[in-house]
Amino acid sequence: MRPPTRTTPFALATAALATTLLAVGVTPAQAVDDTPPMPFCPPVSQSVGTHVQEKLYDPDAHPGHYVPSVAAGALPGGATLVDGQWFAEYQSPTPAVGSYDFTLRLTSDFGSFLDKTCHVDVVADLALTGVTTVDRIGGSDRYDVAAAISKTSVPGTRTLYVASGVDFPDALSASPVVAHNESRLLLTKPDELPESIFDEIHRVDPLTIVVLGGTSAVSTAVETRLKTLGALVVRIEGSDRYELSRNLIADSRFGAAASSKAYLATGRSFPDALSAASAAAHVGAPVLLADGQAPSLSSVETDLFTTRGVTRTMISGGPTAVSTGIEDSVRLSVTQVKRPTGGDRYATSAAVARDAFSVNSTSLPTTAYVATGQAFPDALTGTVLAAENGSPLYLVRKDCIPRDAAQHMADLKISKVVILGGPAAVSDDVAALTVCSE
């Protein structure tokens, strides 16, 4: 026979408190402060033809589910509020001209809410009037540009990474890793180390040189010449671009930072991965390359996320770049998934940058870097420099700055723009801060 259950005074008091709370419509969990964060207002000035995707609160500082709504007034025409379960966003595709006053509300799952009154002016014109300085880091070719970028860098270690400047896959995962390890990234021809790169490595005098890719990407002849510079030369490679990406991230000596965040991009093309690299380097996360057309992530890829303790994954690019099947498989192992994207490589670049560099951050960058969206080398090496300076990097057209990138620069109050590459890649029209008409 079981002995009678004894109820302690504490248990009785707890039960009585729960009964009282429920009687007044409050759950016991609500007795703990469940007040949501104060909503962030979207940028005050927006322009027709731009796409704004701005967080309504910082999910890192306020983990939880807060439902966004409009408590009074009306959003700009076409704008919506998105409940992402672990984040909330204001999204405004091509807003209509006018002045708008409204009150944003964030409501917790227990019903508590906070309101913020906001004002937005949507104008037809967009100009980067706040930019007072435009610099260019150029050279006669991609190798000269990489060397010139390295000369402006002040890394904290004497480790240097070398990747192919001819083909993009081997280096796309490198930028965040190089930035984390406070190192430099230089490019080489497959069978010949360019003199400008040799001279720069000699100037830097590294203790360790990490070669990325197999011998078809960086030949043994290049590796042999690197060894003449007196540094320890190690090589990280894989059977294909995807295994190399995983091996680089997981390398215990020269790999990625420990982080609960990760970016995912297709390894079939470079633009979205370049955009991811800049953002990932800023937040200290790696970029995993995957076959974007595959129906799902492979088991080794999901195992990498699990082993690293990844709880948040940002997918760079739309479903045509990274399939919905891959996104679904990510969601099986990662609790927080988001896909910042746009209609093309330039809009995606701006969307990914805006997600990483919120206009409501406590510390805003004053410098922005731009590079051509038609080739990978200048943006690849420039990403490391941008990360070192805590700045965003945008992909731009040859003759103009895409409107979404220009809008974000204006929202951040950028005062200095640094062009990566010569006029053949990014023309003097960009140096004149010409904004694309559409």
C-alpha cells in the first residue's frame, strides 16, 4: 500500500498563486517579465524602386516570439510586417510616394505588448548626399588588386591564405575564415605565382601560408615557390568544392570560428556566396557551399551543422539558387532559418548586407565597400578588408550603384565609399555615386 502523499506548505502556496493568476487571466509563466522589446521603426526616408527588409527587434538580444502588427495608422503602400517566429521584419517593396504615420506593436505570446510611433517619407529621388569621400583600391589585374588590398590591411596574425584567382569555388568559403583568423587572402594563377603576389607575401613575411584547393587549382609549382619564402606551407583541399568548403570550416588550426550561426550558399555560382561571405565575416559565422540544385543537404553537410552546434542558418539567394528542398532539410536540424534575398544578385547582396548591418544597431559603420558583381576576385579579397573594418560590402553594376544598395548606404549614413577594382570593373560613374535608375 502506498503511503499517503504529503503536500508541503511551499507546494500549497505555489498552487494557490497559480490559481489566483489564472483567475485574473494571467498564466504563471507571465508572472515572469514577458514584456516584448520596443519595436524598431523602419528608416525614416525611403525611395521608390527600393526594397527595404528591416528587423523590428534584435533577435539575439531578445530571443522569443513577438508578433508584429500595426496598432494605428497605415504602412506605406505595399509594405508588410513579417512574423518569422524567431524574428519580425518590416518589408517594403517599391513603396509609393507619400508621408506615412503609424504605430508599430510587438506582442508577446502571453499578450503583453509595446508600441512605437513611426514616420516614413517615401520620395522619388535617391542620392548619396551623405558620402563625402570616395577612394579606389585598384590595379592592372585581379592579382594587383589583391596585393593592393592586402597592403591596406592590418591583420593580427602572420598567417596568410592563398587561393586560385582563376576559378571561384575554392575561395568562396575562405573570406569569413580568413577574417576570423585575422589574416590576409591573396590570389594566384594555377601554375604561376604572379610577381605582385610574390612581392606582397615577401613584404608581409608570414609564418604560415595556407593554400586552398587541390593541385589543379594551385599547382605544386606554386606551392614550391611559396616555400622559398621561408614560411610553413600547408594545403587544405577536398574532392570537390563542397568537400573543400566543409574541410576548411572544420579545420582545427586554420578553420572557422566557433559559432551557432552559419550561412549557406550555392557553390554553382559566385554572387550569392560573395554576398554571404561579407555578412558572415561581420558576424563571425562560416559560409558553407552546397550544390544549390540538390533536393536536400547531404548527411555530411547536416552533420557539420550538428557538430558545430548551429542553431541559425541564413540562406543567401532565392529558390532558383538554393532549392526549397535544401531549405526544408536545413529546417530539420536548425531551429532558426532565414532567407534574405532579392530579385537579382545585386538585390540579394543588399538584402544580405541589410540583415547583417541593421540600421538600428548600436554601432553603425561609416564606410562601405563596393565591387563588381560580374566577377569574383575583387569582392573576394575585399570582403576580408571590409570585415576588418566592420563595414558592409555591396555588389554593384559597372556604371551605377544598385538602388537597394544605395538605399541601405543612405540608411546607415555612410560617409565613405571604397571601390575595389579598377575602372574597367567599376567605372568612374560609380565613383561619382551614380545610382541606378531601376
